[in-house]
Amino acid sequence: MRITVIEHEADAGLGFLAGWLSGAGAVCEVVRPYLGEAVPERITGGLIVLGGEAAAWEDERCSWLPATRDLIRVCVEEGVPTLGICLGAQLMALACGGAVGRGAHGLEVGVTEVVPLPAAGADPLFTGLGPSPAVQYHRDAITELPPGAVPLATGDPYPNQAYRLGENAWAVQFHPEATPEIFVGWTAGSADALTGLGHSAEELNARVKEAEDGLVAAWRPLAERFAAAVIAVQIA
């Protein structure tokens, strides 16, 4: 079972997902276009598109974003199990007819509560999820879901926290992969900016660490169910 992973920057890797997916029998092949590796035009197995600092429309900043959007669109159309995370979720929205822009409420950072919507109860990945902690670090937001998208989870102040397209494509605005160590790396690189916005990097880091058990309990099942979706498609 192979999952292609598009990684946009070195400090935004698979994190928790690496162990969870490996434990479920997945082999992850990481593509690093920021190091010059080409984004494939088509894949088999599954696809995960990770987060990053760039905006989903900043093609001049990250020249591989158009190819990534194309790959996402092809995977959605062909039923390849796909998971978009933060920037990946926003790229999926743009690729499939939705809209993304600067968030009207500014930066969302730290641990927030994600609340499942009614459709989550029958969703292959989100079934059984209750209100759960989630790591956030984004200033852009999905302002319009793609046509046909099924909203799965919401939050405050940004409501579009998770959605599904078709039978096998999911997107989450938050970071189920982010370990406390990864989050510390993010805040270390932006501590001054966070202070200017009224946030304490130390307090944010401490809250993520305190929430670790809850994060694992909420999002490990999602990762394992995504792996199961990849297996199911390959068997079929």
C-alpha cells in the first residue's frame, strides 16, 4: 500500500502520520518539490498533500503549486484516496472549484476545538468523532467549498475545518500530523511575529503539549481509516 506525500517544506513533514500510517501497513513515498523533485501527473495508491507557509495561489513563490493542484484534481476525479492538510486542503478547494483567501479573522494558531457536523457520523474517516482538540497554524481560509463538497467539521472563527469530495477525497484545515516538537519548530521561526499579534509562543507550545494525548486519540483513528480507504480501493 503506497501513499504519495507532497511535502512543501522541510519543517512541515508527516509528523504523527508517519508512525500511524506505517503501523497501518502503508509505505509513504515523500515528494519534495522544494528540493527540485517533480510532482507526478498521476499516481496509484493514495495521496497526502501537507501544509506550508505559502498561500494556495502563490504560484510564483512555489512553482510546483499548479502541478500539485492538477494532481489533486485528477485524484479526486479518478477516486484516488486523497487527504489535504491545511495548505493541502486549500489547494484542493482551489483545484476543484472552491475559493480561498486571507482569513477575515487573522491568524488561527495553537490548539482549538474542532466540532463534527452531522455528515461526519456516516463518513468513513470522521465517524465517531466528537468535539476534539486540533493544532492550527494558518492565516488563509477556505471561503467557499468546492461544488458538491460535504462539510464534516467546523470551528470558531473559521467554519470550514473539514470536508469531503466524492467518496475518497478529504480535506482538513487543521494539522492532525503536528507533534508538539513540530509545533515548537513553527513557533520558534515566528516568535516575534506571534508576539506582535498578542500571542506567547511559550504558552502556545505548552498548550499543544498538554493536548497531546487528546490529539492522538482524535486523529490517529482518522489516519488509520485513511490507510484503510487506500487498501479498499487497491483491493477493488
